[in-house]
Amino acid sequence: MPAELWRPSLDLALHRNRNNPGLRLVQLATVRPDGRPAIRTVVFRGFLDDTRQLAFSTDGRSAKRAEIAANPGGAVCWYFPETREQFRVTGLLSLVDASTPDPALREARADLWAELSDETRTTFTWPSPGEARDVGRPFPSTPPNRAEPVASFCLMILTATEVDHLELHSSPHHRWQFEADAQGRWSGREVNP
């Protein structure tokens, strides 16, 4: 399998498993500033155009901001039950907020914000994640303006640098590893599963 086919392979797995509502959920691993691992489930929001950049939304007040600032390395892992495939995508994480200098990234942030459901957009107006809860303080329930992202909303991007694709539907299994060089050129090889 040529190295440049990891993205079409992932797109095909997403398509073939499209009837599974959980397929947009991936596990994201980061490293906390003290070196301990952190993992959580996040919603995959798609790719930025035809790039190797995976898009997610996140609250800029969450622990992920400090984790990414301390160590931008991250990884996601998907398992597709219909096709019995696993994709592990490793790369560099970045956050896009209102202060990001690149206008195309700010526009991608605004576009993602507009695509979110009212319920999801409302969660970005809640009190800061991870802080002690004031049970006497109700959480806001009115959705914010779809046209203007709130300050806490960030587009989180994982720029892939390595991809491990494992197919479990045959015996023996098939596995490919892909890696990008500093210029973004991909190489790949089939390896033992």
C-alpha cells in the first residue's frame, strides 16, 4: 500500500462504519505538564480540507491547554467494529482561538462553531471545566450566537506525523505504518501485525 493512502484508508473506514453513531468518538492521549499521561474521549469533527490535520473542538479553559503548551505531542486511537480496523494517529496538537494570527485557521474555528448543535455550543458558556462546582449556581441554558464563537471555544488540531493502520478482519492480520518527514512527505511500509 503506497504511503499516501493512509488518509483515503481512514476516509474509507469512516464511510464503511458510518452507521455506527460512536465512530466519531476517538480516544485522545496527551501528556500532563508533570509528565503523567492523560486520555479522554473527544469528538472527531473532520479534516481541515484535504490535509493531514484532524479537527476537534475543545474548551480553552480545560486542562488540555496546559498539556498542549507543555508538550504538543498527542495521539488518537480509533477502532472501527464493522471493518475490524484500528487507526492510531500520532502528531502535534495545536489550539486555535480568537487570538490565532492565521485568518484561515480563525475562519475554520468560526465554521466549526457554526456547525455545532445549540446544546454543544451552550456547554462553552458553562463554568470552567475542572473547577469546584457551585451547586447553587445554575448552568446557562441559552445557546450563544451561532455566528460568533465564544472566547472559551477552541478548534483543536492534530497534525498527523505517524499513522498505524491495523486490519483485523483476515488471518494473518495486515498492518501498515506511515511517517511524515519534516517537509510533510510520507513514507510507509507493511509490517508484521
